[in-house]
Amino acid sequence: MRRSLLTPLAALLLSSSASAVLAQQVVPLWPHQTPEPAQTTEPEADVTKPTDALISGHRTARIGNVTKPTITVYAPAGSPGAPHAAALVFPGGGYVRLAWDGEGVDTCKWLNSLGLTCLLVKYRVPEPTHYPDNYADLEDAQQAMRIARAHAAEWHLDPAKIGVIGFSAGGNLAALMSTHPDDDHVESTPAAPDVNPKIDARANFAILGYPAYLAVPPSNRDLNPVYTPNAFTPPTFLLAAENDRSYGFNAVVYYRALLDAKVPAELHMYSAGGHGFGLHPVGMPEEHWTQTAGLWLSSLGMLPADIHRPMPAPSAGAWTSPNGTPCPAPPAPLAGHVDTTAAQQIDPACW
């Protein structure tokens, strides 16, 4: 007899170097034991180094040694209203660490500003390999989706409008969820009692930011067959920078495969920005990519009816938040200075 999925734990206050955000609920993915043994005995910790690059102009916590994966639920402000859309968010970090603020918490602020619930997934790292040689990443992602749908009524979610958003390695994981939501490996592991295989794990939309590991090296001109789009693959939004020397072409080859499979898709390749630019890279060509992504989500019917479509102001070319408030560009951080002021002054609704 299978156990039911875990009920939410008590509220926790999460803090980071960039912001402090109240997370309503933190839910373990595997309340009894993970499908495979932990890869490390070291305690979970912020492994950020002073030499690590800023993301969106601010320092971001990088979490390592994750052996007890979780979902953190960030609900939009205000009354719950009708069931609304949500997204699982997978921060990047090379399957070694998780860029928790710059690609995780920041993404939740943006989604909340659009009236969506953010389900921030802390998946297991470090993992020396990934799917299909290692099932841990996919197991965590599938379980996160099943838990989200199991709690849809409680969290005021529309179970038919739950997508995936990932960056770098997290973008790889989002693509994997877009093509392999039906993998049943976990059912033969010690964690099987915590899984309800009757709950659909497929995503209803996908946003992939500078995804990694999708193309076959060294040329990176062909898609790894593992990620071939299929009947499970949802409408997909991709973004990357042309000068991302390591992984920029991954988005292109995946987009080409989506076209071949007749999956609705949108690709945005920016002239600069490199790899890991995050949500709001100040002064970069992709500084307002979230506005474009918001329009795309609106076109899919994912935004609540009372959220205005994010549109640029026609006169000055400045962007506006969903409620119509102009969004001034924040000042760029000084060179060589760790400055979080600009990021703190940005209205999340302008993302």
C-alpha cells in the first residue's frame, strides 16, 4: 500500500545575500528516504566564493551538498481567487550547486508579480553525472510535479497550468521533464512508497534559460537524442546569448528539434550576455527578457484575467509592469564592486 504524498511543513523564513523572502511552505520531496544514497556526507551550505560572478547585478547564494531535496512554495500576494498557473523552477549550477537567489528566488518574484505561484525546487547536488546515467535529477523533478498537482486545491493551482522553468543545468532539467515525464525508474527504488504514479508529471509549458548539456560536444551542432521532443513536450520559450561559448548553441539545436516535432516554440538569441545572466542583467541586450516571456505566457492563457499584459510604453520605449506602472532602468553596479542596491530597487513587477 502506497503512502500519500507529504503534507506541507511549517512556514520557514529563507534569507539570502540579495533579499529576505517569506516562503509559505517548504515540502520535502522524499519524506522517508531518497531513491538513491546521498552523494556526500557534508552538510548543506552556501558555497558562494568571492570570485563568483554576480547574477542580475547582485551577489547570489549558491547552495551545495543538497541531500534532502524540497519544494519551496511562493504564492502571489493578495487573495487566492480562482485556481491559477504555477511553475516549477530549477536553478542552474552544473548539477554541482544551485544558484538559489539569482535564478531561483528572483524567478519567484517575477512569477508572483504576474499572479503565478512559484514552486522553487531544491534538487539533489552534487551529482557526478545526469540522466540517463544518473536518475536523481529527473526523479526529483518528476516528484516535484506530482506533489504540486497533489496539492493543487490547497495551493489554489490549476493542475492543467503547471510548467517548468530552468536555467543552465536547470534548463537541461526542464528540457528533460519536457521529454521524459513518464520515466518510472523511481518505482523500483526504496522511495517508491512516497510516489503516486497515477499523478501526471508532464509540464504544461517550459521556459529554458541558456540550457546546458542538450547538444552533443564538441561541435554542439546536433541535439543529444535523449532530449528529442515528443508527444509530452509542451510549448517552449528559449533564450540564450550568442557569445555563450559553452552552451549558447544548445538553445538553437533544441529549438530546431521543436520545430521538426511541430511543438510551438519561441527562441530569443541575444547578441551578448554570456552564460548565467539571470533575470535582469543590467545594461545587457536581454535586460527585459522577462517582459517578452510574460507576453508569451499571456498568449498561452497562463496569466490571471486581472493581470494586464506587460507592454512597452510607446513614447519613451520604457517597459511597464503588469499594473501599468512605468519601470525605470536601475543604475548599473560599479565595476569591481559588489552592489546589490540596483537589484533591490527594481520593482519585481517590472521583471
